Amino acid sequence: MLNQFDAAQSNGFQRTLETHFQAFKSYLDQRLAEADAKNEKRFAEADVKMERRLSEYHRATLRWMFTFFIGTVLALLGSVITYLQIAVK
């Protein structure tokens, strides 16, 4: 009789543990899904921010490249004109 009582108590305890485990598992799954959604949002915002910074950097670099290219062309053109003036005399 004592074994039957222990078995019944053990089964009840096991069912209670399983119920609590399932509740904890569903709570944990919900929290992980919320954290995942929050992280996805943060990564998307960071991606947009990084894309904007990269485009600003690209625009500034392109501007400086154009400025130095025009400066080089003007210096080269001045050198060629000076050479031709000297060579013609």
C-alpha cells in the first residue's frame, strides 16, 4: 500500500513538474521570440545608419577625388602650354 501511495505521489509530482516545465518552456520561447524581434529591429536600424554613413563618406571621397583630378589636369595643361611656348621660340 505504501508503494502505491509513493507511485501515485510520484506520478502527481511528475505531472506537476511537466506542467511547470511546459509553462516555463512556453514563457522562455516567448521571451526569446521577443528578444529576437528586438534584435532584428536594432540590426535593421544599424544597417540603415551604416548605409547612410557609407554614402556620405563615398560622396565626400568622390568630391575630393574630382577636386584633385581637376587640379592635376590644370597643372598638366599649364606645363604643356609652357613647354609649347618655350619650344616655339
